[in-house]
Amino acid sequence: MAIFQYGEWIKTKREELGLTQEDLADGICATSSLSRIESGAHTPSKEVFERILERLGYSNIYLVSYTNAQYFYQHELKYNIRQAYIDGHLEQARTLLKKFEAEAPDSKFNRQFKLTLNTIFYQDQMTPEQMLARFEEALKITCHQFHDLTLPKLLSFDEIILVNAIANCYFLLDRPDDAIHLFQQVKQFYDNQRVNREEALRTQPMILYNYSRILGRTARYDECVQICDQGIGVCKASGRATLLAWLLYNKAWALEKRNQGTDRETARQCAVDAYQLARILGQEQFAAFCRAFLDRVFPGALSV
């Protein structure tokens, strides 16, 4: 696909969503640069093109025909950093991040990535206030419109990760209403179908898990169960089960607290399913956590 065709496609998708060039370009590039990209007069950098795609709700799989070896290596290194952390290999993730810091070219997107991951990887050395300040600083690198708990109309994958982190910090700082307000906006972002299926699967279960957790901890049990059910549905439909056990546990916890009608029986089954799934997925620490919950609240459930 020729570069000018990408520009025409970006313009078409932007107009379909009812967005201005200012909405899409904010924090990524100048509005005049986006105008030239859409007209085919300017070739965007790989990073700018990737962020535009993500904000339009498309996976960066579209970059396959638009990537050179150096950019592919950089992109793969970022993926390996995230994956090492997800797999529980914190020291490996820290080592890879140092390699990225030494080798990656300077750009606002790379600065955002480094600030975000350094905060996550070294959070045990920070207070919640320090973490929140760093996450907000990172988000504002590209989200100039983020203020007074109001998110911009469009978000990229990395920006969604940051909003999730900021909301969790609000909860740690005893600001649950602010955390819920942010999660509501991100959920609406998904519900409006601005994100294609492949892209949503990367982040939506994480958002729904954390959203449901905070709803449960603030005794909003009906909403918690509803969000858990949505997250469970996403995980089942996608075949991606990483957070399925956690969502099942959140639902069990909320149902047991609500304790209406058949809630306790459903809670017991959800907790058993969470335990068994965690074991299958090798999530041993979480499996032990689920077992402790079952032994305390539903003694003998695992022997049935």
C-alpha cells in the first residue's frame, strides 16, 4: 500500500468517528503535520503512524508493510520487556529496559514508555503519591487534554495502560470515586467500539478486572458483578485466559458479600473455577490465594 493511501485511509476513519484533526493529532504531532499526512504530502515516522493507528482503534499489525529492521528490533524489545514483567521475571524486565534506554532513539513516545515502565518496575521504592505524579507526567506527554479527571476522546494502547495505573493509584490514595470515574470513561471508550477486536483484547480484560476490583471494594457489588461478567465474556470469546481467573475471583468475592438468593452458591462455583483455572495456567500464587479464600468462606468446597 502506498504512503498516500495510508493518509486517505486515516482521514476517512477520522471523519467516520466524527473527529477533528486536532482531536487525533493532540500530543502526537502538529495538526498541520496530520493534515499533510492525510493529503499524502508528508510521510509520518513509524512511531507517529503507530500512535495514530492505535488512537483510531487499530492494532499495530498494520505496520507490517511499513517497518524497517531497526524499528522492528525496537518494537520487539518493547514487547519482550512487557512480556518478561507479565511472566513475573522482574529482573529480566529491568535489564531489558536498561538496554532499551541505552539503544532507543530519543522521542516523546520512548520517553513515555521509559517513564511508565520505570515507575511500574520500581514501584516498591515509591509512595503512591510519587507513583501517581510519575504516571500523570507520562500520560501528559501525549495526552495534553487530560485534566480534571477528564480523558481525551481517543487513547492509544500505552495511554490506556497509564490511565489504568493512575486509577489504581487513586484507589491506593483513598480516592475510589476518582478511580471509578476514570474506569467508566475507558469502559465507554471500548463500548463505543472505537477499538477493533484485536486491539481491545490487549487491554480490555485488564481494565475490567481493575474496575470490578475497585467497585467491589467500595461495596458496589451489583456493578462489580456486572463488570466481572463482561470481562469473563471477553476472555472466553477471545480464548485469552490470563485474567479470567482473577475476574472469576472478583465475582465470587462480590457475590459472597452481596449474599442475595443464590449468590453464595454461585460465588462458591466461581471461586472453585478461579482456583482450578489458576492452577492450569500456572498462576500458583493466585491459586493459593483462591484456595485460602475457599477454605475460609466455603470450607470443603474443593473436596466436593
